[in-house]
Amino acid sequence: MKITTAAEAVGIVKSGDRVFFQGAAMTPNELIDALCDRHNELKDVEIISIHTEGGAKYTEEPYINSFRLNSCFVGANVRKSVNTPNAGYIPIFLSEIPWLFKRNILPLDVAVVQVSSPDKHGYCSLGVSVDVALPAIRTAKKIIAQINPYVPRTHGTGIIHIDDIAYAIEVNRPIHEHEIGEISDVEHEIGAHVASLIEDGATLQMGIGNIPNAVLTNLNNHKRLGIHTEMFSDGVLPLIESGVITGEDKAVKHGKIVSCFAVGSRKLYDFIDDNPVCDFRDSGYTNDTARIRRNPKVTAINSAIEIDLTGQVCADTIGSYQFSGVGGQMDFIRGASLSLGGKPIFAISSVTKKGVSKIVPFLKEGAGVTTTRAHVHYVATEYGVVNLYGKTLQQRAKALISIAHPNHRELLEKAAYDRFNGR
């Protein structure tokens, strides 16, 4: 490994290369910006990533003349571009992204990552974003890295030896953080409803955001909970400290918090740093349905943009507008439904901030079906919880209307009557 400048490090990228960017809190922004600075001398460079943080100049003028993003997940910094001809979105389960690299469907020329300082044996950690970064570095022809002492050293499989890194730069700044937002009354009500479904000894999967945090704040009296998830945030810390989360009933990695990435505050990263309780793996491991289902009472808590009266879930588009991505929702919804005592749950507010119902007669034209109606079990809003599993289309519609916002129930009832010919 050669320690050098950012300009020299990114100099190994050639026109026509396919380049991977590590994402989430670990986004290597200094190297990304240095690569963008070469836009006048490069052309047809394809960027592959999932959600990234910070700027994304490669999706803007004049850089789009040299770079094209084909993203496997869409975050706010690239959302506008992905919905234009200048960039693309690849719909794929998070569990299967590693196969794009391993099976040479999308062979990588260069992987750009951010890592911890090397230990005495020369190994660096991929930090809190092992997810698809690990298969990327294992298959890419060349690796460039930015070494940052702020990167937590995570236990698990997310390590790389300095001999495998072609060029590296040194940076010294905090990795990206997300603070917990203030939980609204509606979110507290949803959290209480969802928490009532969670049993002692359950294995939890939940993401980042106010509703997952609202659920977690209602679990103080639970016992022997475990975590097997694709990501986690600060909301789990009080439950670990109080002994609610122990992982003692888990079948996969007994006593461990299994995840492929984490995003949160510095407190979270300090907890994760060199903590053998946290086991970080690639997404092909964490999101493998066959592995998820081995845990007891897997309770997967996910969200949606809209749900139609038959239970179809759209979670990644607003009509044809690509808002986020398929991600790992189906991996865990299916894993939970196959787990002994498992519960796949969708937790949503009944209406948007503008008062538009999220329970709808039909998904918007062009909307993607993220989770099929055959996979949907529990749906929770602030008005209660229903279980659609085993119910007919008409019974599902009736159940969903019962937890819709009262202002919209009459219109939904008429839509159901028309759709099912009065049945």
C-alpha cells in the first residue's frame, strides 16, 4: 500500500472503468471528490453504489459528461439524478447485490472505500458499512482507500489487509452521523401498537427513523430480545444497557447483534468500536432468508409509501418516481414469515404530512410493488393493527379500512364496494 495524495490515488481509474463507492456513514467523500476533479480527462466511468452520504458531484453538471451512476439504492443526494436520463437505478434485493460482483454480472475495476487505521497485523476495518463493500473489495481489480482514525473497528468479516490496497490517503474527520429525531404523538401510538406484537425472546429487524425508535421505546419491559438486522441505530442502545436486548434466545450468532451496516450518532459508533457483541457481515449473510428464518420469533418492522386495499406494498417509488430502493425489505419480510413464531410487520402513519391517505384503492400508476400481497401479514397505523394473512381480498380491504384515517374511510369503502362488485 502506498500512502499518497487523493489525486494520485484516484489516478488509477481509467475511462470505461466500473467503480464502486462504499456508502452510508462510511462514504469516502474525499476520494470521490478527487475523482470528480478528473472529469475533464475521463469518460464513460460507471459508478456503482447503494445509499451514499454527502455530496454526489458525479451526478451533476459538468461531471455527468464523464460519469454515470447506476445505483442499487437511491438516497436523497442522487434522487433527482436517478429520475433523469443521466443516471440509472438497479432494482435488486440487498441480499443479492454481492452476486452482481461475485458472478461477474457487474465486474468491478476499482473499489473506493474508507477504512480504520491498520492494526499491528496490518488489517483495516471497513467500519460500520460492510454490507456490499466486502464483496466489492474481494472482487475488484484494484482498491483505493482513505484511512481515518474515526472509523470504528468492527468485529465480524469486514476487514482488509493493507497489502490489498493499491493506494491510500489519510483523512481525519468524523464519519457521517444521524441524530435521533423527535418522535410525534402519532409515531408513539404506532410504536405502542407494534410493540404489543413483539414477544419476549423475539429477534428484531428494524431500520432507522422515528417509527422504529418509537417501537424501541415501548420495549422496556420485554426480555431476552435479540437483533439480526441489515442495519441498526441509536434506538437499541438503551435496551442493551438495561438488559432487554441480550440475544440469548437467538439461533444464529447467539448473544450477538448481527448487522451489515449501522448509521447513528458518535455514541453509537463508540459502542460498536472493538465491541465483540456487534458482528458485522456482508448483506449476503445478514439478509439471507434461509439464515434469518433460523432465529426464533423474527419480528421484521418495515415501512411503506402506500398500501393498496389488497395488501400490495409500494415502498420505493412515488408513482414512477424512484424514491429509494427495494433494499432488504423482502429479505426480512419473507424471513420473518418463515421463522417459528415470526411476525412480518408494516408500520406506517395513516396519512402523509399533507393528509393524503397511505392506504389506497390502487397503487399510483407506475408504482413499484416492493412486497407482494402474498407476503404481507401485519399492518399497523396509529389506529391499530390488522393481520391480512389468510384473508380474502374483500376481508383484507375491510381490515385495512379499519385502520385508515377516519377522513378517508368512506371513500375507501366505496372503492372497495366498486372493486369487488358489492361483495
